[in-house]
Amino acid sequence: MSKRKQHHPDFKARVALEALKGEATISELASRFGVHPTMIHQWKRALLEGASGVFERGQSKSVQIDEGQIRDLHAKIGELAVANDFLE
């Protein structure tokens, strides 16, 4: 079984920017970077949709804290601590 290749975000951004420049066709970029043309189209679309976030000022994203999830995670930490103590 082959494993799917995971590309680094920097690589995706570079390929999407090359696609936006329009100096080469998507097929040429796909062969040059070794990815499928559909992936280039997806990365290009994601870049265009997320580009407005770069220019937002003073609007930091607030982190929403889920108290129920925190309780569950603390419980799991407790279980793992007990298991570690038992195994020692």
C-alpha cells in the first residue's frame, strides 16, 4: 500500500503563487513540481480564499475554550498518570 504524500504548507504556497502568476500552464507546473493538476487548482483556490486574512488588522482570532473538552482532557491525563505510576 502506498502512503499519501504530505506536502509542506510552504511548498503549497509556492506552487499556488506560481499558478497565480500565469507564466506557465497548470500542466507544466504539475510536471515541474510533481503534483497532480487538481491539487494545484485546490491550493490556488485556497490561497485566493485565505488571502484576505493576511490584511486584517487588530482582529486577532479569539480562541474559544470548550470547558467540557478541558474536563475530559484532564481526566485522561489523570488516567495516564495512574497507569504510568502502576507500570513503574
